[in-house]
Amino acid sequence: MAYWLFKSEPDTWSWDQQVAKGDEGEEWHGVRNYQARNNMRAMKVGDRGFFYHSNVGKEVVGVVEVCRESAPDSTSDDPRWDCVWIRAIKSLKTPVTLEDCKVRPGLEQMVLVNNTRLSVQPVSDAEWVIVCGMGGIDP
């Protein structure tokens, strides 16, 4: 299993909206960055990810699971753009802020800490364990 982080502005698509989609999940559409797209192309069903509220809050608020692998993005006629479907798994007991991640030992190399602009990014196994612990949930 691989781990990822999905960023969304909560006034565009929030954790509560993701949770409301239930087991069906939601298409993670609209990504127009090659690196983020390539990350989604590497995902497999069952991979887990953090749901991160960007701009407002700047915090990890939940855990999602990839429920459909990469396929053409329904919001684009351009064949270059793909996306996965994700479903909510659980909320963090305590949101984990970007500021908390920046000062936490072991997260110095985390993509979120070093490239806050990338909307879909990998998370290492060690980073997954640390952030889950910070959020009060079992990895």
C-alpha cells in the first residue's frame, strides 16, 4: 500500500462534503499539474491518503482511500488529464496543521513541508505513521 496527500480548498470541496459521498466516493477531478497527475496514475485501489484543507485551515483533517484507479478526468476533453476516485475513511481526532508538520522531527523531508503547492503528493510510510499519531488515530 502507498500513501498520499490530497489537497482541497474547503470552500471548494471540504472534508464534510467528501464524507457525505459515502462509500461511492468522489472523482478527484480538476488537477492540471503533470506531477500531481502522475502521482494519481501511480495509485492503486486501497492506497490511503490524507485529506488536507489548503488555504483555509492548512491542516490534515481526514483519511481517504483510493476506490477507483486513474481514468480520464470527466471535467476535461483533453486526454492528458486523469484522476482517481477517493472515499472518506475516518476523521482525525485532532487536525494536523502545516505549522505542526514544519516543526515535527521526522517530517523535514515531507513534500507538504517543502512543496506546499503540489495538490496530490506522496507520503512516506514513516511520515504516515507520524501524522496519524499527531492526529490521534492508528496508522
